[in-house]
Amino acid sequence: MSPPSAPPRLFLVDAPGFVFRAFHALPPLSASDGTPTGAVHGFCNMLLKLLDEQRPEYLAAVFDRGPSFREALYAGYKAQRPPTPPELSAQFPLVRELLTAFRVPVIEAEGLEADDLIATLTRQARARGLDVVIVSSDKDLMQLVDEHVRLFDTMKDKLYGTEQVVERYGVAPAQLGDWLALVGDTSDNIPGVPGVGAKTATKLLAQWGSLERVLGAAEQVAGAKLQQSLREHAELARLSRRLVALRDDCTLEQGVDALQRQSPDTDRLGALLDRLELGRLRQRVAPTAAAPAGAPPTLVLTRAQLDALLVRARASGRLALSLDLDPAQRPPHAQVLGLGLCADHGVAGYVPVGYLFLGAPRQLPWAEVLAALAPLLADPGLIKYVHDLKLATVVLGHAGLRLAGFADDPMLASYLLDPSRGSHDLGALARCTSARSWPRRPRPGVVARWRPSRRCWRPPDGAPRRRRPPGSSPSGWTRHWRATRRWPG
């Protein structure tokens, strides 16, 4: 007899909590029109990770709407919180629009908090035989945890069951409301009982079992001050208990059946991410069609090949350039190992000038390449796109070239669009922003980068190779090179 299959899972996303965490965790991001996008970016990344790794059968995002009934019970509820920054408030409608494009149902009701709606949906889902995963970091929601209900904190990548809740708070999930009523909660301004901390509350509940029993046994607890605090603040503790209690009887417009996961509306999603200028996310969720592949880059080893490439650049009126420098040296004195040139779509070449290793082909002298490039680089009428323009200006300027006519720097543009990107080098940008599949390692026909060994000097006495002491004269020392990649064949 085959084992029974696991029941379907309903994932309930505590949307306000994750929008707040994304807003404060990431650097401020905005589109070119000033629209703030940092929280949208972080929330979208969280949602994509959840969809890719967990693959939920049912899914909904839950929001607060308006003041809740708890404000009527206690005027100080959440009163200590500062006003929501306008940069954050402006992103909540965008997050809702994002969820609509993902076809994720949005659950909200006037006067109710997300916690109450999650509690209601959890009860309904369990009645239908579904397991529930609450996607949140809110400890209030841990009251709902049991054998079939888990809490998943995506920021910490931790799943909380009954055992994990007991390990963290020392009480079972069913006792967590009583524990919070005794201790209080500074994040929501829940008063609790003065003088009762986490350890004391855990001991009291372990001994007496519930809040009401603890209050009824106030004269029997150890410590005169604790007895007095429990007697004098019993009603405050009961008020705190009502504040932390989760309602599971809310009236909802959508039932659990309407929460089955659907495929995203890629057209709508792509248009939204284009509008917000979140290009990296756009390529992940709704890639654009790949441009027709041009010819592979040419390995430029002769003056005729270089001249042909530069003539094509003159004809097209534009030239893209990227320098390949020795990573062991710093500009402006860093040695140029080669440079990439693109004269038009599909017309590109790599010009090696500084590779020294056994079997390396004969390369054009750097001085000859500079002489050929000088008129084009100095021509303001020829539009140029240079990756890491600042570095290129320093290195080429040190070589005596006058630079003019630059239109764009892809590295700078990448940083402005997405400061959180791990790398802004040209290879990383090609892999992130193009629908075409780009190799991470060289293939035949693609120029490989050679790196010199960091220990690349042999002293005059013939001792083993080592780094030359900083500031010492290179006189008598011999430079050695070691390749880290094979030259493509």
C-alpha cells in the first residue's frame, strides 16, 4: 500500500511586514522619473524565491486596511510608531499592482489587520484539509502554529513548527498569546504586566498553564513585588490578552477555493517592471526576445583586421570599447592586456596586446594600436560607449590619448538602475540583461582572458618567485607570467 500523499499547501504572505522589511533592508532605489522602487524590488525578489523554491498549490497576499478594532480597545495600540515615510507609502499600490500581474489574490478587509485575515484563512484551509504555511516574521502569528500550520520566515530562511516555537519562547504556540499578554510587545505597544519579563512569564505559564490561572494565583507566586504587580495590573494583562488575540471569524469576499496558484500575466508584469526600470527582474520573470545573434568576436592579430574594424566604426558613426587590464596592477600604470571593440551590431573584435605565455600568438604592439585608435577617440563626432569610462580615461590619458565624444558608460548605468547588483563588470551585465545565454567560461572562437601570476617576479639571486617588495627597484628582477585559462583553439 502506497503512503498517503501530502495535502496541498496554502501559503499566506504577510505582505505589509515584507514590504516594510524590504524598504529598510535595501538602499533607496528609484526609477528615472523619481518613483521609489526599493521595496517593490525586494518584495518581488522574495516572491520569486518563494514561487521557485516552494511551489505552493494555493497562494494569497494579505494586507491591512484602515484602523483596526484594536485601536478602539486601546488608544495606545501602535501609537509609538513613527508615520510611514512617503517613499514607502507610494510603493504599496505598486506592490498590489505587482501581485495582480503575478495573479496572486490580494486579501484585505476594512478595519481588519492582516493577522486576523490570516487566522481566518488558516481556519478555513484546515477545514478543507489543506496544510498552511504563513510567510511572515511576526511572532503574533506563531499562535496559529500546530501540526499542520507552519510559519516561514523567508528573510532567515527558517521554518517554525511547534518545536521551534517552544525552543524560542519556552511555551507552546497555544500559550503564546498568554505569554505576550504578560511580557507585552514593544513593537505594537502592548503594555503587558510591568516587571514581568520573558523568563518570568515562561516560568509562570509552566507552573500555572494559562494567564487566568496565573492571575488567580497571584498570592501564591514567589516574590512580593511580582505578586503586587500581578494584582495591580491584572486588568492590564487581560486587555493585553485581547489585543494579541487573533480573530478567525472575519467575513471574507474570497474563499480558499479562489486562492489556487495561477501563472503570471507576463505581458502585464513585463510592462510594470519596464515602467519601474527594474530590468534585472524583468529578464527573470518576463524575458524579452533575444536579438539576432551576430558573428562571434574576431581575434584581431593583424593591422589589416584592426583597420577593417575601425573603418566600419567610421561608417556606422559609433564605437564601443572596453579595456582589459592586468588585475594585479593599479591604474594609471596597469598594463593593458587587450581591448574589446564593437563597430556595429555583430561587428566586434578583441585586440590582445599584452599576453606573454608559451605558445601565445604574435600580437599587435600596444603603441601601434594606440596610434590607430587616436584619431577615432579624439573625434567628438564619433559616438563612443565605454565600459568604466573613468578607468578608461585614466589609462588612455596616461598613454597620451585625447578622448572626446563619449555618450554612455554601461557600468555607471548598471549601478544607477540596480545598486544591489553583485557585479557591474561587462560579462555580468551581459548575462543579466540579455535573453541570450552567455557562457561563463571561454569556448572555442571566444577570446579568453589571461591573468599573470600574482607571484610574478624572480629576484636576481635566482631564488623562488615571490612578490617584489613594494618600492624596491625592479632592476635585475625578471618578470614571469602564468596563464590561468587556455587560449581558445
